[in-house]
Amino acid sequence: MYPKCTIVVKVTILQDSGSSLSASITAATLALVDARVELLDLVTSCTVAVMVTPTTTTTNTTNTVSSSNNMARTDTNDDNYENDDDTNEEPLAYYLVDPVEEETLKAQAYICLAMTPNHKEVTLWSQSGRLSASNASQAINLCREGCRTYHKLVREVWISKMTTTTNNINNHQQSYATNK
């Protein structure tokens, strides 16, 4: 496609209300598409924050609740979580997709994942904080689902833009032909 070439995309963040790395990656993809750079796939990114709170229940449950930013979050009581305390309390984990900055700051950990959904390849995995294996797995699965959702949105925007551009060119050619 572009042998011996490096394409550099610089992103300037004017305001950060959370998930800026994910937003930057998706914005870079849209910029490359808009510049008509041939891509093998559209790279999309998603961030999930994991909030863990101690609880005294011992059953394993999973619930989906809506968060403040209208994305899904899943509540899980994980029996396999390694708790540093010597208490019998087990933590309840809340997963927030596309968290705002204050949610990220309060989180025990967060994961940012970028991937090419058509090729199912992970291009970036950034994790901050400590998670049990099952909490990390759940967060990664939510990131993947978020990437797939964003991929559909980016693809729709791209198709809409290409359709609009094609229609504008056709209209311009028709008006030019009638003026001759």
C-alpha cells in the first residue's frame, strides 16, 4: 500500500473529559479515512474502567446497569478476586464503558483497547491498575464489544461521507453538462 512510508498523525487534545486515548485513536482513523489513505481495516478503541467495592455477599451475580454516560456497565461479584484484606468480604466490580475523567480517577483499574474488528487483531492494550484475571477478562470483553460498536459507527460515517461526496460530484457534473 505505502511501502517504505511512515504516516504520522498528531492529535491535539483541547479538552479531556475522559477516555482521551480511545477518542484520539478513533479520531486518527477518521482523519486517515477522510484523507483517503488506504487502510486494511478501521482501527477503533474503547476504554473500560473497573470500580471495585467490598460487599458481604458470597453469591456470583452479574447485572447490567446504565451509567451516567449512557453506556452499559456490568456489575459482577467475583469469587476469584484476590483481596489484600484479611476480611471475608468479596468485592463487587462495576465496569464502566467509555468512562468520564472522574470515573477513571475513582476506578481501581482501567483498560484501553484498540483493535481492528474485521481482522480481530488487537493493536493496543493499555492497562492501569491491578485486576483479577476474571475482572480483566470481563473488562477486555467489554472493550472488544465497544470497539465493534464504534467500528459500526465509524463505518456508517465513512459510507455516509462517501455517498454525499459522490452525489455532490454527480450533481456538479450534471450542472456542468447542462451549462455547456
